[in-house]
Amino acid sequence: MNEKIELLKTTDDYIINLKSQISKAADCFQSGEDEKGFNMVPSIAEGIEGIVKALQVTKDVLKQDISVDDLNEKLNEIVEAIENQDTLLIGDLFQYELIPIFKNIEQCVNSSVK
């Protein structure tokens, strides 16, 4: 049980870092620094994957259920925007969709480790 709580504490740190990365990438896409933004996408994707895995492993110690359906839906929209090279949409999805989802996940994780 303690290992799972520790994992959640680490996950919380990852989420803080990830939100910062997503925000920087969103800024890049919104200010025309597309290449810089695209270069950040793989590490953001890795971060998201790691957080989702941690949430699955710690599901039984989370105080509330965290659904990743919303997240998956937004990620699909982002993939579509990337395929269409719609960088403004990518930036908006990062900033206005992904960051709030991770803020929500962060709150759930925080309430579970206290």
C-alpha cells in the first residue's frame, strides 16, 4: 500500500512537470514556433503514458475514480490536428483541453496521498 502512495506522490511531480511541458509546447504552436513544439510532443506523449500507467496501478488507493476516457478523446483530437498540421488547434487543445484534464487528475492524486 505504501508503495502505491509513494508512486502517487511521484506521479504528482510528473503531472506538475507535464503541465509545464504542455504549456510550453502550446506557446510554441500558438506563436509559430511549430518545429520546437513538435519536438516536444514525443516527451509529452511519454509523460502522459507514464501517468496513465501509474493511475492504473494505483487505482485501488485513489480516493476517486479517474477516468481516462476524456483524455483519450482529446489525444485523438490532437493526433488528428497533428496529421492535418493544424498547429493553432494543437496549441489550443494542449492549453485548453489537456492542461485542465491534468489539473483535475492532479487534484484527485493530491487528495489521495494526504
